[in-house]
Amino acid sequence: MLSSTDTIAALATPVGTSAIAVIRTSGPDTPRLMQEIFGTTPLPRVATRADFAGRDGGLLDDVLFTFFQGPRSYTGEDSLEISCHGNPFIAQKILEDLLARGCRPAEPGEFTQRAFLHGQMDLSQAEAVMDLIHARSEKALLAANQQLRGSLGRQMKDLIDGLLQVLARVEAYIDFPDEDLPPEDRALVAGELHRLSHETDRLLATTHYGELLRDGIKTVIIGAPNVGKSSLLNRLVGSERALVSPEPGTTRDFIEERILVGPHCLRIIDTAGLNPSPAPLEKLGMMKTIERAREADLFLFVFDPTQPFPSFPLELLDIVKPSKSINIMNKSDLAEKIPPYPALIGSVPLSVSALTGQGFDELIAAIVQRAESFQKASGIDDIAINSRHAHALVQAREYLQQAQSKLALNEPVELLASDLRGVLTAYGEISGKVDNEQMLDALFSTFCIGK
């Protein structure tokens, strides 16, 4: 665990030329630093203009500095933010001066780690800071903001409070070994354990939606060779990302791009054409297409209405589900009408032209509608847990199942209480109530320096 007795300093804005750069400090030496550099300790949260002179007396910049007095600061400690001109050389000279005056370079995530250690936020809120920084879409931004404001923490507090009441009731009988839980108490405990199991499962159901928010919806473009898959990708991306040629089999490997569609982020993947008689190199490309299809959240199935209905590998048809597919009849500018293709993927095809853009408004609307269904399937609107949360919840669910089994079999209350404590430990890992230094150090090391 990093020491919180040092005063730390770091650049809080990205390295590079900009209008303004911000340097932050946090720790007990902050008032001394302000007196040495600026000759004053201003009122908290009041921006003050001053010259920043180095230790040798030379002027470094004309800056604004703001004092945040603990505990009413981001970290809970006395903190200072210095806004200087965004010349990287100036920002570096100011940071070097702060280090020469006794500050220590901040480790990645150390400001947020100190905020957590001083009780300014729980661990789920600390993780939401990083989600907020890396949000790729409106939906991801909304979920991160909700979690930063304690949505997951409130859910966990409700679960922990209910669990503590059950645990207190059970442990009361441990002091009286000749007594057993009466039927009415067993009924109350069983009912609460059922509720806790149900709520735990609801939170676990948001795992996949959380992955979609953080990484983007894996959207695979699939179709026979030369149906216009790469042209469709280029139209969606808005640039010539993929090579387009009238020669079939141009795309031999998959191409991936991230795009925004409405409030959602898509990881859109153009794949090799599914040729029933592929050349050896084409066959390798098709194998990669199948691999990408197994991981897909959404399929854009592209057809050419000027050509006969193609055949597809059976293993692909086992992967593609109607609920995850949008059928697209490309080259609508060349076809007078859509041929009566069989309802292979189960949805009415959209008529579009990747060349002219015809029908793309309808396609975007269809993609957004499918993306919205992923959120509805998660069951909870403002929560999308991450893999660490999911691991803890799986452990909690296992302990809950064991506790329910022991209760049903009328096993000793000591064994029941042991399982309930296991649930409590697992719940506590989500909010950070469990003191696990290795887990905390590993988590905050993924943050950027200055945050």
C-alpha cells in the first residue's frame, strides 16, 4: 500500500501542447508549498493569479492556483491545482520545481487511491472514475456517471444491510448451543436469503452489458464474397478504411474499427467472404471469420440481391441467431426489387446501397434498436458491473447457495453463519470494505498518472 504521509505531485492533463496544463499536489506539505511559492495561503476553492517563480528566483509562468482544503477535497487531503500555459516545457519545469521542494512523483491512480483511503468514495466509485475517463459512447458515459454517484454502492449497501440482519439473527443462537433456530426465524432467514440471491443474480446479469459499454458492441459484417461488406464498413466508418475491389475475395483478414452509432459504441469488424469453394488463402480468412462470429454480439448479414442466394457453412448458421442479426440487401441501386430469399436469419431485410448511402438512416435506426435491447436484457438501467465485481458476486452466490442448503437441511447454525460471513466478505470486496492491499494496489495501478 502506498504511503499517504507524503505529498505527491503530477501532471493532471495529457502531455502535449495545449491552451492550459494542470499540475496537482496532495498531502500535508501543500500549505508550506503555497507559502514558499506564492507567499500566501488563499481561501479554499478560490482561483488566484500569481507568478510561479522557481527556487532560483527565475519566473516560470503566470499561473492560476487553487487550494482545496482537506477533507473537502478530491483526495480528502490538502490539495493544490496549478493551471499554467499548456507548453509542455513549462509544465515540466513547474513539476520539477515541486519535486525539488519535497514532493514525490505520484504513482498511477494515487490521487484516486487516496480519495478511497480517506473515505471520499467507495471502491466501485473509484473504478467509475476510470470508466468515465475511457467512456467511448453516451451510454458508457451515463453508466460511469451513475456509478460515480454511487448507484452500485447503494445496491451493495442494501444487500449488506440485509445480510447483516440475517447474520445477527443467526449468530445470536451460536451463544446458546442448546437452542436451535425456531421455525419463524428460519422462515425469515430463508426469505431474506432468497431475496439476496435474486438481487445478486440481477447484478450479475449486467456483466455482459458492462463489457459492451467498456469495449463496444462486437459487430461482425458477414456475407458471401463481393456482396459489398467492405463498402458497407467504409460507409459506416465514413472513410475508405477497407480496400474495395470488384474482384471477389479481396478481404482475406478481418478489419476492425470503432464507430459511434447513436449513443452506442460499436466495434465493427469486416470479415473475409464466405466462399463455398475457397482457395487455400481464402479458407484461412474464412476460418478467422468463424472465430470472430463466435465472439459477436451483433451480425450485419449482407446479401447481393443481383446474385442467387448464397450457401453458408453449417457451423456459422449454428452461431448466428435471429435476435443478434440484421439482414442487409446491399446494392439496392442496382436491383429493381428484393428477391424472395428464404428467411434464413429470421428478420425482414433492409434495402441499402453502400455506394449511394440509400437506406442507411433505416440501418442506423435498426442497429440502435438492437443495441438498446442489450441494455433491457441486463435488467438494471443504471448499473453495469465489471469483471472484478462479477467475480465477487459469483463467490457471494456460491456462499448463498451453500447457506440455503444448510438451512434447508437443518444443519448447525455455526456452519450457516460461516457461509453468511463468506457472502459478507464477497460483497465487501465490491465496495472495498475488505482490506486487501494487493487487490487495491493492482486495481489503482491501472489508472493514469495524475488521477
